[in-house]
Amino acid sequence: MTARAGGATTPVRAQILDDIRRRCQERGVDAYLAYTPSNVLYTSGFQSYFLSEWPWRMLGTVLVLVPADPTLEPAIVISDFEAEQAKRVSGIADVRPFRVWVELRSVADLQVAGAQDADPPRPAQFSEDEQDSVLRSALADRGLLGARIGTDMRYVLQDTVRRIAGFAPDLHLVDMTEDLYELRSIKHDFEIEALRRATELSEAGITFAVQDAQPGMTALDMRHRYALGVIQTAMGSHRYAGYSDHWVLPAVGATTAIGVDSERGNGLAPGDLVKFDCGVTVDGYRSDGGRTFSFREIRPAAQRLYRVLLEAHELARDRLRPGRPVREVFEAAQSHIQLNGFPRFTRGHYGHSVGLDTFHEEPPFLSRTEERLIEPGMVFAVETPAYSSDTGAIMIEDLVVITTTGHEVLHRLPHELAVMG
């Protein structure tokens, strides 16, 4: 059997698949096997709940095979629990399921007397042998058992490599981690729209969190208030129907620690900085941004540091134009901060791409070593933060879309250090 092309994917998804096929051909590989939750979603348009919610347990259980030959159709290897939905959402016709522990048949089917004698028992979770057999068949039907297969090798489990070597010893895996990040760095319109809505939700969370702030409120209170603002806004409009989750790293007062266990310290007092570094996921795309406020008054040291960081942020944004090297953004921010009162201030980057990864920082980074040129369709989180153990944490961060003539800032909240409470 040869699996020929014939899926009813959307035009945009077809373009994504064509871009991946083209990259495979350039790299001299015969197919790409999407492995990470991000790349499974990117290649198929289907967000597997098992893979996105429980990735460290379920890596390797949802795979998308994209042959370099456009006459060969893609395939999805996935559990029978999600197979029908994956086929409907992706438009990929060849969806090959393996069984998991969940009973899926109708009540009527379950009541057919005597039929149980032919039912194979379901696995406790899933059968690796059955999954391997399904993947092997997808490869064999396309003549790929001895091929060069690109995949996300940086994140592929050693167990997956071992199992593939067992059923396809002549197959050679090639790392295409950076290739997919490079392809994903240029966003389609639907991706930018998802990030736009995610940014709106995140700013609604910040706005709600700082309203009516009271003395004694902790960073944990800010975390909860941010979450409440995001959820209330998402529930109030169908525009945010694709909302799935959010993240936030709040800070109150003079602290550089992050994480819930550091957020129960001293509560708000006049002059304390309140920092938000946060984002929301909409349709699988995760935003990133941040703002800083001062409770009831602004201390001179905080004002001085903040002013220099904001000027650096403006200079960095100004460099975000097509055709310029990414490193120029870093150089503009770094040199301004060091030449304006903070000569020892250093960072590894002043921003990064965003997209589908659950850890929102994706390459390329706005770093001193990034020689790649800025291109239309890129989306960067531009940030000039400081984590000072005496003044407090500061975050100034925007999502910025590169256009053909310059850029568009997705965040709308003012950049100035505002007084809250």
C-alpha cells in the first residue's frame, strides 16, 4: 500500500505543510516527524489534550508524519480516544489510532450478548508494542522504513529512539529542531490574531489585579487577582473562546525571587513596586508581556532606574524593522542602559520570539550574537526588565509584530511607571 495525498486540510495548513516539505528537501531528509506538543499542533492544527496537558508523561504518543514527497499524504499516529477529533480538525485523512485504557463504545454496542469473547483487552494505559506497530505501518506504507527522518531530536525521549531502532533499524533520525523554530518564527495571520487576543486577555488581567489595591496585599494576591481578571474577561466574550490557560510571575516589593513559594512575603507598603510578567494562551498560542506599578508613591531610585529601562525599551522597539540584524535590538538597549548610569547592567537577551511552546520564550532571541535579519511576520516579546534586591523588580515588555514597513505593538497599556492604590 502507498499512502497518496488526498487530505482536506485548510489552505493555511496546506501552506505550512508545504513549507515543511520544502525544508525537508533542502535538508536532504525524506520526511518530518512532529514530536513536541508545539509541532504536533503546528503541523496538524489539532491540539491533543493528552499531549498538551500531560506532555512529560505522553511525549511520543501523538505524532504527525509529513513526507517530503508532496504526492504522499501526511499521517497522524494518535490514541483512539482522540482519533476522530484529530481527523476532523486537521483534515488529514490518514489518522492511525492505537488503543488506550478508555472504553469508547456506545451503550447499545456494550449490551450485545456474546460479542465480548472477541474483544481484546484494553491496556492499562497504552501498549507501546501497538503504538510502534501503528507508526511502523505509517512509515512502511510510504516506503520510509529505511529513510532519513527529521524530527525534534532535542526533545525526543531516549525511549522513543530505542523503540524506533527496534522496529526500523535502517531508519536514520535527523535533528530538525532549529528548522521548525525558524519556520514557526514567521507567523501567519491567524497566529498573529491568536496572539492579539491573548494579549488583550493578559492586559485585562493586569488591569483587574491593580484595581483597588490595598496595603498588605502580597504577590500571591496579585497572582489570584490577575487570574480572576483573565477568566472573567474570557467568560464575557466569545472573542476569547479559544482561551485555555494563563501564567503570571508577580512580584511585590524588593524581591528577585519567582514562584508561588516566594509570593507569601511582606504585603504592599507605600513605594513598593508591583511587577507583572505574564501571558495567556488562546488557540494554543501563548502571549508574553509585562508592566510595573508603584503602590501609592514612587521612590526616586525606582523612578531613575525605570526611566532608563523605558528609554532602552523605546530604542529597542525602534530597531524592529525588516532587514535589520536582530543583534542591533540588543545593542541599542544594552548600550543605553550602561551609558546612562548603570554600567554593570547586563542581560543575555532583550526579548525573544513567541508562539506555541508552553515555555513562552522561543528563538530567535534578541541577543548580541543573533545575526538573523528581522522579517515581516515575526513576533517578538521585547523586554527591558531589572530584578533589583533593593529597588524591586521591574518589567517593561510588549509583543511586537513586524510588518512590511515597521512594526505594530500589540500591548496597549501605558508604558510609564504608574501609581496604583
